[in-house]
Amino acid sequence: RRVAEDMSSRGLRGRNVGVKLRFADFETCTRATTLRAPTDDAGVIRKAAFECLSRIELNRAVRLVGVRVGEFGAVEIDTSGDLF
């Protein structure tokens, strides 16, 4: 929710959602997924984050969980040859 709120306040939408887990022994594991369309919707980000978590074996104590969103969009380049 906080990631989505921060993105909305900045007018950003992202396509890549990732999670980072740090276990009690300080081993770190990351997983990410790419959405079909950019979003700043907390529900969509939450669903994608849980999908990433489902790909990590959670059989020991976790000390840190982080969620990030990236790929805020590509700059469109005009290849038509017209500059003006």
C-alpha cells in the first residue's frame, strides 16, 4: 500500500514488481514479475508481490520483507524522420 501511495503521489506507474526477503541468517532472496501494463494500484501490486512470494520456500524465520516497483515506462522515440 505504501509503495502504491508513494507512486501515485509522484504520478508514477510501474510494470515490474519485486520482493526481497532477508532471512534470520541474513541470506537474501529476491523474486520479480513483470505486469502487462504499468500500474499504481495497491491491489495489483499486492497480488503481484504475493505471486513472487509464492516462488520462495518459506521454511525459516524472516527478518525483512521489501516490495518494490520499477520499469516506470519507456520513452517513445519518433522514428518517422520528422523533427518538427
